[in-house]
Amino acid sequence: MFNFLKSETSSPTPQQIGRSLLWLGRIGLILQVLLGFIPLLVVVTYVLSQSGQKQTGGFSLGLWLAIACLIILIFSIYWCFRYTQLAKKLKNSETRPSKSQIIRDLQLGLFANIGIMVFAVLIALLRVGELTFKLLTLPQGATVIAPNQIGTTLAAPGALITPSNMIAIQAMLNVIAAGLVGVIVALLLLYQVGQHRNTVD
């Protein structure tokens, strides 16, 4: 399908580009849905738990970034599905979009996935920085960060790292991985469409 080592590759036909759009679109769609499930579950659970507590402080910057990131991820999942629809249009010469239109669609998918990764990295920096600060507030030499058998803790409750913190970090890594999948799919498709020497009309 892709041969990056040959200096002179033959121009792919619209049907070959369509097959690439179909298969890579499906792969991107499946992987992004699987990787996006945990982050979506974490954010929805957090929002529902916060609304149940009726806090007046509102949402934090990290939560707004997470929601924006998930909205872009949902768009990217839809865009991978759109690649499969473009593949069907390429099979028919009457409904075939132009090469420039396909490149614009692929570039939009690329930029959306880069946006996902930027937002997720910002969230990860905020969250991991906050957890690192909590760890630095522990007494020097403390090795246990959990309640002991009596029911008291070695540090103040605000300094504890809970399982939900680790789930949130896993969710951020999943979002970054989903964005990376989308970037790779878009770049591979852009490369193949760029190898097509004539317009796809």
C-alpha cells in the first residue's frame, strides 16, 4: 500500500486511494473509539459526581480543557468515519471528489488530531504537576501514601494520591494515543494522495 523507500513510486489510482481511505479510516475509527472510551467515561463520571454535590465554584480549567479535548476527539472519530465515506465516493467517477477536496479533508483531520494532542498534553502537565506538588508536601522519607490500619494517614488527606488520580492519568494517555492514531492515519493518507500526479476528477 505504502512504499516510502522507493524514490520513484507509481502514481496511485483513485481506486487505490479509495482502498487506503477505507482501510485506514476503519482502523482509525476503531482505535480511536477504543482509546476514547476511558477518557469519556472519566469525564462523564466526574461531571455527574460534581453536579450531584451542587458545588457553586464551577468547573476547573482542567475540566474545561478535558471537555474541549473530548469534543475534538468525537469530531475526529466522526472524521475517520468520513474517510470511509470518501472511499465510497472515489469508486464512482460521477461522485468522485477532487484531489484538492480530499487533501482539505485530510488536513482538517490532521489539525483536529494535533489539537487533541495539544489539549491532552496541557491537561497532563496540569494534572501531573498538581500531583507532583502534593508528593513534595509529604514529609521527607515518607514511603506510604495510603491510610494505615488505624484509620489515620501519614499525610494530610489532600496530599494523597488516589486510584482516581491514576485513572485520570491513564485517560490522558489514552487521549494522546487516540490523537496520535489520527495523526498517523491522516499523514499516511496525505502521503498517498500527494503521490497521485493527476487530479482525482
